[in-house]
Amino acid sequence: MSDYFQDNKAEALNNKDEYSQGARNALQALRQSVNRMKVEAKKLGTDKDNQELRMSIAKIIKDCGEMFGKCKRELSNLSNDESQMDEAEKKRYQRQAKNFMETYTKIKASFDEIAREISEKQKLYIENARKKKAPTASKRNSHSHDLHTNEPNAVAIEDLTHKYQELDEVNIESDIIRERQEDINQIERLMTEVNQMTIDMATEVEAADSKLEQIHENARSTKENTKKALVEIGQGADYQKKSQKKMCCLIWLIILGVGGIVVIILLSTGVIC
């Protein structure tokens, strides 16, 4: 039976070590992704701002979401109670979970700041693109009217061809606006999910810590109650000894008193001369 418990304890410790290493690796990967996200975010609004950049940022954001989820799973496993472990070991792993949670919170704060920066730059791009798009759309209607009302000639056709090329560019810009709006929506969805994950994680870690403190408090109370009971038992034993001494003295007094009365009676009756 002892070997069985020892094997379970060793397995529990091994699992905790794996969860701890998993959380450490996930946090390191998350930090690296957030740092890459910060570098790419700086390029938005510059001459390097293109579809390739936006695809790169979208992939990094997706990676961050996966890493946040992995961190949550590993920290949850690390915080879960293992009855096979002793209190010192539970406290050690719980302390690790709290330290990891503090690191996670700092990384999340950086992620939130960069995500807001990306979202604001994308919104600014959309706003400027829509301002440029409006007058071009009105020109399209004007040139379309000219094409149908005037006799076309080589110059007019060339001019209209050029204008329609501009309009094609506007259509492409409309697609880019839509894509950037989708990028903004993706960021906002992920931020909402990460916020909820953070709340759940913090609650689990805090609950596990409170549970461990309650166990320690119960252990301290049990120890104090045991000491108190031992003192009371000792006091009871002393009281019992004193009571026994008093009883013995009382019995001897009774014996002596009865003996004295018997002697007096015998003397008075002349039995004893």
C-alpha cells in the first residue's frame, strides 16, 4: 500500500513539473509573438504597409490567441489540487502558478496596447481611403455620362480608359478597406476572448491559493486544538491525582474516626481495662 501511494505521489509530481515547464514555454512563445507583433505594427501607415504586412500581422495575432489558450490550460493544470502531494509541495507549485500569472498579466497588457495601436492605424487608413474614394466615385458618373452623350473620339476614349483604370483602383481600394475592417474585427474578437480567459485564469489561481490557505489554516487549528486537548488532559490527570489523594486521606480519617469510636465504646463498657 505504501508503494502504491509513493508511485501516485511521484506521478503527481512529474505531472506538475510538466505543467510548469509547459506554462513556462507557452509564456516564452507568447512573449516572442507579442514582440514580433510590436515590430510589425510599427510598419503600418508607412511605405511598408501592404497586403503582405497585414497577412503577417494577422498570422501573429492568430498565434498569440493560440498561445494565450495554451497558457490558460497549463496554468489551470498547475493550479489544480493534487491530494497525493504534501502541503509543502502544493505550496511550491501554487507559488509558481502565481508567478506565471503575474508574467502572463504583463504580457497581456503589452498585447492589448499593441492591438489597440494596430486597430487605430487600420481605422485611420479606412477613414482616409473613404475620403479619397468619394470624389472619384462622382467622377465616374460624370465620365459615364460623357461617354453616352458625346461622339467618342480617340482622345476621349483614351481619357475615359485612363479614368476607368482609376476606378478599377478604387474598387481594389474598396476590397482593401473591407479586408482591413475584417482585421479590426479579428483583433477585437481576440481581445474579448483573451480578457475572458484572463478572468477565468485569475479566478482559478486565486481559488486554488485560497483553498491551500484554508488547508493550512485547518492544519494550524487542528494542531492548536490538539495542544489544548493535551493540556486539558494533563490538567485532568493532575486533578484526578489530587482527588485520589483527598479520597485516600478522607478514608483514613474515617477509618481512624471509626476506630476511635470503637475504642471509646469498648473502654466505657469495661471490655478494655
